Amino acid sequence: MKKVLIIAYYWPPAGGPGVQRWLKFVKYLPHFDIEPIVYVPDNPHYPIEDATLATEIPKEVVVHKQPIFEPYRLASLVSSKKTKRISSGIIQTKNPSVLEKTMLWVRGNFFIPDARKYWVKPSVKYISALLEREQIDTIITTGPPHSVHLIGVQLKQHRTLRWIADFRDPWTSIGYHKKLRLTGRSQKKHKALEHLVLNRADCLLVTSQTTKDEFAAITEKPISVITNGFDSDYRGGAHLDERFTIAHIGSLLAGRNPKNLWKALSDLASENELFRAALQIEFIGVVSQEVMASLYRYELGPYIKLKGYVSHKEAMRKQRQAQLLLLIEIDSEETKGIIPGKLFEYMAARRPILGVGPQEWEAGQLIRNTNTGAVFNYEDSGTLKDLIRNWFENYRDSSLHLNAKNIEKYSRKALTEQLAKTLQWE
């Protein structure tokens, strides 16, 4: 069995979608005669934790850990709430305070590419010895944080090995990058490091075709698209809600605020007594003040149910209980290639997906191709309202069902098979 070392920052007990990609790859790689060995920080500063994910780590997997120095721990002494938000890449206020502006400027200009960069040097030393001891000749780095890729750069300089860089998100083109208040010099440093990683790695993995096209303009190295996915071994059980529940799973931050959707729901509630009596809008995760203000402005307050952050297992159960699943992305050019990880779990839940996002959104194309729902942009109004009305009528006569197609290729096991082919040794 061939060995591969996976170098990651996010690992259980980290919560959120970032940890699940490699947790699941690690689970299934042995099915394809590959032994994964994992290297992660020993004392990380995770903005979200989910202790239940630790139970999914295969018992036979060896996990190596080394301490990390994180400036976010010091920053949290000034403002733990703002630090938690910024450390996870969340910049959700349209009018940030002076403190938040200062923290963003420091984050963007003093910690390049990110505040986890102090883990690079000690990691290179530790991993060099590990590779020699375990006779490992293939490594995978996964980011963000993109400083993890710099470990790959330095290891590649001093050793003969195969290095694959996995990008769960883009680097300099991701939406929040522009909000870091970068100086011209800092922007050039980010671009230079991005170019270095893309051209030093032997192979690149990305989660969308849009990111592949973007990177292909920077490097000639081979790029494989391996999306996120769903695990098909859910055993939790769930009963459909009796109410017409529209559920959003995950953080709903500023910018993800489809006022056309809120207006359509408000209009239907005012026009239809039955709709008004049945409607429930459930949010599982953080909801920004901006979004909440819009919901109340459209008089949707009586229908809102806020649950906050729940475990991944509970989130999957909620997905199967809802009548409709809501998928929302920021309306911008930079987000066309963003495919939220929860989309694939929505598919597995087999409940209709209602998507609102930018024009030519890649996630929207996936929904259409798999017949798992409908997608609108931020300008749609009448057709959006008509569809919700039709789905409500289907709900009333118990015929709100899906005829999904071709979703099995997004199962974690099928995606790991794709990865294993990429990892084939000559």
C-alpha cells in the first residue's frame, strides 16, 4: 500500500465545511490501496468546533501534530468576537468599526499570506524527518489557509518528492481578499506567493471549473477538478416537517441577502392564508444583522426559526426534514465559481433546492444538471414567486418530491476514486 502525507490546518475538532473534504478522503483512500498519514496543528485556533467529527477519524489513521503559534489568540484579547469572525474569513459588516478596519489592515498586510504562516518553518523541519523515517514520497497540502502550501514549497526545494496542492477555495480572487485593505506592496506579495505555489507544485486540485480556468492562466501544471461531495452512509433518519419549512444550513452573512426572495415569501404570505399558516423559515447557523434586518423589513419575523450552529450530524438530519433547502451566494463576479460544500449534502438529502446566486453561477449549473432544484439570480421576481407557489401546492398535496439524476458521482467514495487516479504512481 502506497503512503501519502496530507498536510492540513483544519481537522477535527474543527467544525464547518473546510474540515470535511480531507476527513472523508482519508476515510476512503485505503479502499484504493493508499495509506493516508495526516499532519495537523496540535493547538489550533478554530473559529468553529464540532466534537462529533472526531468520531469519524478512522482508528487506523496515524495523525502527527506539531504546535502552532497563532496571533489570533493575542488579538482575541482585544475583541474575541471580531477575531473569531476574521480568522474564519468572515467579513460581514458593510460599515466596519475603526477597530475592525485596523484588525483587517493588520491581518492583510502583516500576515502574508495569512496568520498561520508561523507554522511553516517548524512544520518543514518535523515533516522532513517524518518523510525520511516513513519513506513517503508524496505529499498533499490543502488550503486555505494558503500558508499551508508554503510548507510544500520548502519541502520541494530540499527533497525529491511529489507535491499536490489542493485549493478548497481560490487565493487572490476570493471575495473577502479585496476587503483586507491591502497595500499595493502586499497585493504583489500575495500574487507572487500564489504564482510560486501554482508553478512549484507537481499537480493542482481545485473544487470548481471556474478556479481551474483561473489557475490555468497562471500555470501550465496539470489541474484536476475534484468537487466536494456527500457521504452516502447517513443513518440518522428524519421525518419531513409538517410545516412548509424552508431551511438554510450554514452561515448566512452580509452579501448573501436575496431581497427578491424575501419579497416573494412576504407577498405569498400576505396573499395566501394557507401559505401564511404553514410557512417556516429555519436558519441553522450564523445569520448576519443585515440579513435579519431585511427579513424583518419584509415582515417575515413571525416565520423565522433560528437554531444557531449545530453538529454536522444534526445538520444532515435538518436537511432531510426540510421541505425546501435554501442555497444562497453573494451576487458578484468573484463568486461565480464558488460551489458551497453543503450543495452536495443537499443533493443527498433529496429535498428540492432553491438557489439564489450570481449570473452564470457554477453551482446553479450543477443543480440544473442533476435536476435537484431551481436557481435564480438576484433580479428574478415573478418566476421565483411562481415556483414557490407551485412547490407550496405540491407540498399541500404531498407531491413535493425530486427526481434527481447523476448525483452518485458526487459521493465521497466516488470522488476519492478520482483522487486515487490522480495519485497513481508511475
